Amino acid sequence: MNKNFLIFLFCLLFYPLSVHAHNFTGMVGFYDGISHPVLGFDHFLAMISVGIVSAQIGGRAIWTVPTTFVTIMTIGGLFGFFLIIDEFFFVEIGIVFSVILLGLGITIEKKIPSKLIIIFVGIFGLFHGIAHGIEVPAAANPLLFVLGFICGTSALHLFGVGIGYFSIKTTISLILLRITGLLFAVYGIYLLNLIF
């Protein structure tokens, strides 16, 4: 791999404003909703991780884990929509912990029971949903914004499932996947330091 590319990736991972990736201008509707989980790097890593973890577990978990996340996230979005607050510190902490723990879940691989994963994924979905829901009142079309963040999240889950599914095929790709999970967790710890 090119040395300059690795330096670019390293700088991208430690870009200091990524924990504050929840402020959008315009807030038109679907596009802004779909952008929220994609452009917020902490959201992005958590969504990909949910898909990877579900693929690592395999079986029914491939669809039950992401479905649980999206369902609880939507409920959290409704909660966030009606929540009148300026700061959502506790939500940010929940999102950052989702990055850390899901990254560790990728590293640990199949050693975590699927029922426990579903419980944690539900909790993480609630925090991500609240963050999305807080943004809804600023949208010109709230329904399209909600549909956008549901579609964006689902697409990232599918992308993660694809990564996980193909990465468990060979020993080398499995090792790289586990290292990636560890890097996700380290990045989450870095974000946690930014919050405090």
C-alpha cells in the first residue's frame, strides 16, 4: 500500500471534528437524512460495525441484528424529535460507546452470544436514533428526513454485512477484519477523550 495513502487514512481517522458531525445546513429532507449516518464518521463506523458483527455471527443474526438496530433507532428518532434540548451530551457518549464496543465485538468475533449482541445493538440504536431525531425539527420535510436516515442506516448495515461476509472467508482477511475492529474501538476511545 502507498505510504502517502496510509498517512491520509491515519489523518482522516483522527480528524478532531468528527465527533461533532451532527450539524447540517439546509435540512431539506431525504438527502440530509441519508447524509446524517453517512457523513457523521462516528455514525458511519457504528453502522458498518453492526453489519459486520451480524455477518460474523451468521445465520438469522445477519438480518435480526440490523433489523433490531433500525427498528429501535426509529423509535429513538421519535423520542429525539420530541426531546427539547440544546446539548445532547449523553447521546454523544452512547454513540461513542457504540463505536468502541461494536469495534471490540468485531475483534472478538463470534464469541459473544447473539442475544447479548441484539440487546446492545438495540441500546446503541436508541442513542443513534435520538441523535437523528434531534435533527428532524430543523428539516423542511421531517418525513423525508426520517426516511433518509432509515435508508442511509440500512444501506450502511448491508455494506457492513458484505464486508463481514467476504472477510470471514480467508484467514488473512479475517485477521485484517479483527484489526479493523480494534482500530474502530481505538478511534472511539479517541472520540471519548474529545468529549471529556
